[in-house]
Amino acid sequence: MMLKNKVAVIYGAGGEIGGAVARAFACEGAKVFLTGHKRAPIEAVAKDIVAAGGSAEAAVADALDEQAVDKHLQSVIDKAGRVDISFNAIGIQDKDVVGVPLVEVDIKQFSLPITSYVTSYFLTARLAARRMIPNKSGVIMTVTALPSRTGTTLNGGYGPAMAAKEALTRDLSAELAPQGIRVVGLRPHGIPETPTMKDVFELKRSGITYEQFQEYLARTTHPRRVMTLAEVANVAVFMASDKASGMTGTTVNLTMGSLDD
């Protein structure tokens, strides 16, 4: 088990990527603490993990609320003794972000993803790091997306938000690596099996069917197929493990060749 006896906190664990990563972490031996805005989704993930023989606890916590995050982390420390992995996979409603041309989008809608995604990542990373520094070890992780590195239409402030998270990953690592803490990100391609991707497709009104959209996504990758949640979760496990000890200050390119690094 690559994460045996590790203690992991997953923010946004009720979402597709957060839930997949939580299940994969638990399968590899980690004790996972799940957080999210709504109790039902995170409890469903926790139930799946426990049914499979893993260890999971769910708690409602707003990853944009500093006091809520701090209080939850302290409860994790009280129960498990430490935090080894902090994984931020929060999401916000796509209808509040995408689907409007930049020349028409208002400042509030444009700023929302930037302030939400970047602030949440900063808060969860900073508060986790404070608990990790005394142990001189830990891994801080997040998820970005292809628009962080390439121009896309009707995405509002989403692309700038993803780019900012990748910049923050580098800066956090520069300061925390001397303390034994690694900071890494994952940049997956679009994942059609998630409801979120279908929501984005419908909001952009592209004039093609969802099946045609999936075919388009597949054509942009080297293997000519779409990415799966399992692939993202498997790489997350490796990056969180001691086997990836030489990797920090970077975002792993999971765009399947769509972006050249």
C-alpha cells in the first residue's frame, strides 16, 4: 500500500475528482478525512470507503472559511495525531463562471473563480503547512485544468484562476520544500464521465452533440481517447506517496499530450 498509515484531508471530496481521489487514497491505506459544503455527497463517499474496508470520516466545512478549515484540521490532529496530505479539489458552480464572452462578462462573474479557487487553495495549504512543519514532512496538492496553459473561449476567469493556482504551487514549494513539505498539482484533460463536464458543454452551447464533443476531446489527445477519473486518482496516489519524493513545485501534465511541456 503506497499510502499506508498516511493521514489525508480532502477538500471538495463530494465532487467527482475529490471523491475519486479519496477512494484511491483509502484503497492505498490512507486514513481519509473528507470535507465539503454538503453533507450527503461526502457521507456517500465515506460510506463507500468504509464498505470497502477503508477508513474515512466526513465533516461539513467551507474551504473558503479560514476558521472552519482551521477548526477541522485541529480535529484531525486531535484524532489522528498529524496531517500528511492536504488535497484541494473544491469546485464552484459552472453556471456562475462559464458561458459568457469576455467582452460581456461582468467583473463579479470574472473574479469569482479567481477569488474562490485561489483563496481556498491558499487557505487550506497554509493551514496544513503549519501542522506539517513541526514534523518536517507532508504533501500539499491541488487540481487545475487545461485552460491554465492554453486559450479557451467562454471560460471567463476560470483559465486565469487555474494559472494562478499553478503559480501558487511553485511559490508554496519554494518556501516549504526546505521544511520537508512537497507541493504539487495535477492538470488533467477534460473528463466526460463527470457531470461537471456535461454542464460546461451545455453552458457553452457549442452547436454539436455531447457525443461529438467527446470525439473532439479524444482527437486532441495523443492516444485519441478521453481521460478517466481512475487515471487522475492513480497519479494522485503516486504523487502523494513517498515514491514521488523528488517531485515538488510542479504541476503534473495529465492532458494526454494535448499540451506540450
